[in-house]
Amino acid sequence: MMGKLKEGEIGDKNFIRILVVGVLLTFFIPLFALISEYILLMTLLLVVFWFWFIKFISQEIFKNKTRIRDDTVTELVQYLRKLRHDFVNHYQVLYGIAQISKDTRLLKHLEKVKILNNNYGSILKLSQYDLVQYFLKQLACQSDTESHYQLTNSASWEDFNNSYGPKIVPLLDRVCQLISLEKIVHPSSMIDWELDENTKEYTMVLTVYDSEEPWGVNIDKYLNEVKVEAHKIGVKFEYFTWEEQIAVHFLIPK
């Protein structure tokens, strides 16, 4: 069953101990109140304890939901990889037939399909919900344009801290909005993502080429704001601009 709750994830020993303490306090404080002059203080302590306990439970439930979601996505990505593997087998058969028949029009179309398939494969290697969702959505949007979109993923992502996912996606989206990625639709334009890793960090590099430079001349100010926001979550951000070209680098620690 996808996203099955693991036994003991919430009901662990620490949780049970805290619950027992809370029950005992709730039972004994009224008894002490009958013989003590500190009834208001004891009542206040009891209220504070249960407020803290409810907050603790809420945090545990949120963590558990996140864990279930990531497990579900991991399993879903595995299914998608299997389907993609079957698709690749069919593609290779069709490509072989096209080569034998020397159908240049079909071969040209199959080359585009190959690039699209490679992009999907690179995204599915991520296996982190927020990143997978973000790049699949971006790929789907760019597939409707004539621009050259390519995403290569050379990292294993085995040591990736999944908590960075929901933090890094808003920054990725902000940068793409500043670059006006949705306006880069011409056949001569290029959008290239390179995802990689080294011993210390994961790298996400976006390089965009467009002769019309839709990002404008005042982009430096806003990219520096992104740099500040990235620093707050422990991510290093760099950017470089040339004539008709811009590149941004996200460096995510392991």
C-alpha cells in the first residue's frame, strides 16, 4: 500500500512517556489543590503543559504526513521509471524501423521524442516531491513552445536532504519569473538545466540564451534579493550575465 504508516512512527516511547506524565499531572494536581494554597499556579502549569503537548502532537503529525508523502512519491516515481523503461524499448524499435526505411521526417521527430524522454528521465531521478513536481510542470509548459529545453541530471541524490525541497522551489520559481522563462518561446532560444553534485554540495545550474533578453537590464537588483533569501536557508546563489545570455547557480549543501 502506497504511503503506509510505519508502526511506531508517532507512538514511540517518548510520546507514550509524555502522555503518561500528562495524564498523571491532570489526575494529581486537582488532589494537591485541595490541600495546597498554590491552586492557581498548579492550574496554570497544567494548562501550559497541555498547550505544549497539543503543539507537540501537531508537529509530529506534520512530520508524519511529510514522511508519508515522500514515501508515496518515491514509490510513484519507481512506477513512472518502469513505464519510461517500457517506453524506451518501444522507442528503440520504432527508431530502428525508421532507420531501415530511411524516413527522414520520422527520424527527425523521433529525435525530439528522445530529448523529451531524456528530460523526463532526469527529472524522475530526483525522487523528491517538490522538485519533481516543479520540474515536471516546467517541462510540460515548455513542451508547448518552440524553444530548446534540456535538463540533464548527473547526481545520484542519495545524500540529498529532502527538507531543502520545499525551501528551494520558491527560489527556483522566483528566478524563472525574473528571467521571464514563460516568454522564451522562440526556436533560437535555449533553456538548459544541469543538475550535478560534488563531495560537498549539489549544484543546480540554469543557463538561458535568448537574443531578445526578456529578463531586462534591471535584473541584478532582484537577483541579489534572491541571493539574500538563499543565504537564509543555507544555500549559495550565484548568477552571471552576458550579452543575450544569463546563468544562475544554486549550490545546496549535503
